[in-house]
Amino acid sequence: MKMSLDCIPCFVRQAMDAVKMSASSDEVRQNLMHNVLQWLADVDLNQTPPAASQIIHRRLRELLSTDDPYRSSKSMHNEMAAALVPAIRKYIELSSDPFLMAVRYAITGNIIDLGAKNKIGYGDIYEDLQNASIQPIFGDIEAFRKAVLNAETILYLTDNAGEIFFDGLLIEQMKNARVTLAVRGAPVINDATRSDAQAAGLDQIAAIIDNGSDAPGTILDDCSSEFRRIFNEADVVIAKGQGNFESLSDEPREIFFLYKTKCPVISRHSGFCMGTYVLAHRSHGQSMLEARS
Amino acid sequence: MKMSLDCIPCFVRQAMDAVKMSASSDEVRQNLMHNVLQWLADVDLNQTPPAASQIIHRRLRELLSTDDPYRSSKSMHNEMAAALVPAIRKYIELSSDPFLMAVRYAITGNIIDLGAKNKIGYGDIYEDLQNASIQPIFGDIEAFRKAVLNAETILYLTDNAGEIFFDGLLIEQMKNARVTLAVRGAPVINDATRSDAQAAGLDQIAAIIDNGSDAPGTILDDCSSEFRRIFNEADVVIAKGQGNFESLSDEPREIFFLYKTKCPVISRHSGFCMGTYVLAHRSHGQSMLEARS
């Protein structure tokens, strides 16, 4: 999906977050924001939001003294999730439909998104966890269950640090398939990289690959050929989060998207109101519009 | 108070609101936002937020086909407030302390601020009204009561359309003084102008003047000499809303500020957490910091 003018205030806020976390003085911060606003003044609205965001954050990292401004946020979210996940795992195992429950909690984890909001703390996560077990999922859960059950190979595209622990709970339900878990190829916003997958112990239950790209989504042309091969060959592709939806919603192959709608642009594009737990499915060659009708 | 880098995402959002309400096509909208981002890239952080906002919105109005992009929003807020105010007036009159209660409702009306948020509907106002009558007010209400009771002349600086109806309820309590009510000299964001004061019937209980300026606050150097004379001579000056606080908090004369904290920049500067009902008071020559200690 193409970006919207409405993405611009959000990009400014995202960039400001990165600048505030990393720059050493008010003067440096002001200079960096001067650059960001100049870049955004000339942004190409025909690209996807992750493509625009990729350029802004890559340029910012070049000007900042760190190549990973969000490292401490990501570690904090990993620690928060690590503390929560054992009890949730037990709850999932004891439920009457562990697969469905694991889908719900995987989507709940999608709240940990510093692209959509500038701070995510315990309060935000607890609030979502309160109602997680009864959240309706908008999408064909039976088609998803069947696809997962019948798959020999599954590619699971992760989204954010912290969230990735919740993804682990869903991957634990995919006992019949060989699961490959993809992370970003380099740090961008709070998106998960290899170290986050390892922190979540996901190397114990899946093969970890990185996609070779520093976009906060999955821009196939920017990914490694090895990643693209696995993407094309997997029986089932699961794409987690808004960034992966934004960058892959026009791809022709069958994909299951799991995300929580957290911004008005996605809400308008997908047709789901803010806060919805979405399981979007597009079959081979079908458009997302057809998939919803 | 000086603006903060944190004001920039908010300015971008404000400008986007104005552009979306007025521009005729995506191309025009994109061109306008290109200009806004260029202006903001070079914004002077040593000015107050209303001074920066004044320039952006003035330039925008020059490029837009309307000199009042927020006119329909302002009329809607006036209508919403007009429907609410009669019942609130009765409630104030029946309360044990009508003056205190009127202060609470005047501050409640400050929620109608399209500078701080992009949409204010019935839901937002009702939510605030639910708890209005028990809101603690952070400030010396007795000093304010005494100043108002002893004043012969009061200058009341209004903030926004819609909100101005709630200001009317407080002005009705100022029976011993001649009240002059000041509005902006020209449309900017959803700030009240003369027509809004008239829509609220405030010309029946106060003398209406405009301040001669199109800033969303009160920048004295930009106001008319007639306004400045009244500002200097009034026994009591009451300044409503964040914009008036931002632009007048460093002025030497005694001012009572009434506002609800609605943004983190104001929250940090004033020391009050978000959502607080503030009655800030600075005596002649006293700094705001001394006033709080």
C-alpha cells in the first residue's frame, strides 16, 4: 500500500524519538530535525510507508553516533515480554483451543510497536493483555489453522522486539511444520533483529534468518536472494505487524497477515477500526480487496 | 515560554489538519505540506509556540483558498457548547460555591482545542464533563476569588470557539466588575474571534475587543495599542488556555492563567501532569517558578 500524507506527522514523531534517544545536545537534535524535515518535504508519496521510513532512519543512523538508537528500548521490551510469557504459555496450553488462543496473544504482542506510538510500557501491555483472551479475530481463523496444519514449511516474518516472544507462543503451536523465522537484516526503529530472536530463545524452535534489509517491513526487492527464495518456496507465509502488511499487501503470493490496527492510515486501508485484531488472508493472485469481499 | 523540538510534530499535525480541511486535491495538499515542512525545517526555537504557529498558519492561509479553514469546526463547537451550557448554568447556580464551580467548567471548556488534538467531538467533551464538578484545581482559588471580587475592571483573554461559551459561565459570576473580553484579531486554528463571542452572547455581559493579532496566543508586541492599554490598565487579567499561557508566562504583570494541561511540553514547563486543571497565578514581577514554590 502507498503511504499517505497522514504518515508524515508520524514519521516526524518517529524521527524525533530516535533523535531524542541518541543526540547529545539540543543543538545536535535541532540540526538532525532540520535534516529530517528537509527530507520529508521531498518524500515520494508513491512508496510504501516502510520504504519512506527506511530511508529516514537509515540517514538518521548515519548522522547519529549509534547504529541502533532503539537498542535499550528493545532490550527493555524483551525483558518485559520474557517476564510475561511463561504464565501466558500455561494459559494457552490449558485453553480449549490453544492454537486460537496463541493467535490472539501473538496479535496482542503487536502492541509493542514504537513506529505507531512513542512509548510502550507495562501499562500499555497489561491493558491489552486484560482482554486478549476474548478478543474477536477478524479473519478466517479456520483457513489459517488448516493452512498451518497442512504446511511442511512455514516462513514467519516477525515485527518488533518484545513482540517476538509472543510470536514464539504461536510458533510453538506449529508442531507439524519446519518453521523459518525472519528478522530484519539491520536495526530500524524497534524492529526485531537476530539478537532479539535469540533473546526470546526462538532459535530452539525455528530456523532464524535475517531478510538482509533495514526497512521496517518486508520490501522484497531490498531483501537478500536467500530470503526471497525461502519467501517464494514456503508453503505458508505469515507476516506479522503493520509494517509487513504495508509492504506486502500488494504481493501476489498467498500470505496470512496478523496485526493489530494501530493507526488511522492502516485502518482506512484495511477497513478495520482502530484496535482490531486482524487476520488478513490473500490467496495466490487475489487482491486484498477481493480477500475482504 | 520558548517552544520545544517536541512542538514540531504537533505543528506538522496542526498544519495537516488545516490543509486537509481546505485543499481541493491530493496534489495541492502535498504541495502545501512540502511548504510547511520547509518552513519548519528552519523554524526558530527561541520563539514561543504561538509565535511559530502564527507564522505557519498565516502562510498557510495565504496559500489556501480560505482565510478561515477552521470555520465549520468552530461553528460545530459553538453549537455543541450552546446545547450544553443551559444545564451547566443551572448546576452552577444550585451548587454551594458557584464561583468555584464556574472556574471548573471554564477550564473544562478548554478541552475544545484543535491546536492540541485534531478532532474534538461530543465524546471528548462529555468525558470531561462527567468529572468536571469534582475536579481539583491546582492553584490558589481564594487569591483568584479575592482578586475578582475586588476588581473594578477585568480583562478576560479567551482561547477557543465553543470553549468561549464556558468562559461566559465564569464571567456571569463576575458581577461586581466591568469585564472586557478579548478575542483574536483574525482567524487562526480554532481560536475564538468576535463572531464566536457574539454567537455565545457574550456581548450581553462583557465588552468585546479583538487583540489585533492572528497569533494563537497573546503576543503583546503583535497586539493593537488599544489592546495593550487595556491589558496594562485592567485590575485583573485572566488568560485562558495553553496558547495564552505559552505567550504570556514571562510577562511581568499579574495574570491569572486558567487552562487544562493537554500536551507534554506544557506539562513539563508548568510542572503539572497531563489533564490537570490549572489556575496559575503570577504576581507583579514574580516569575512563574517563584509563583509555584
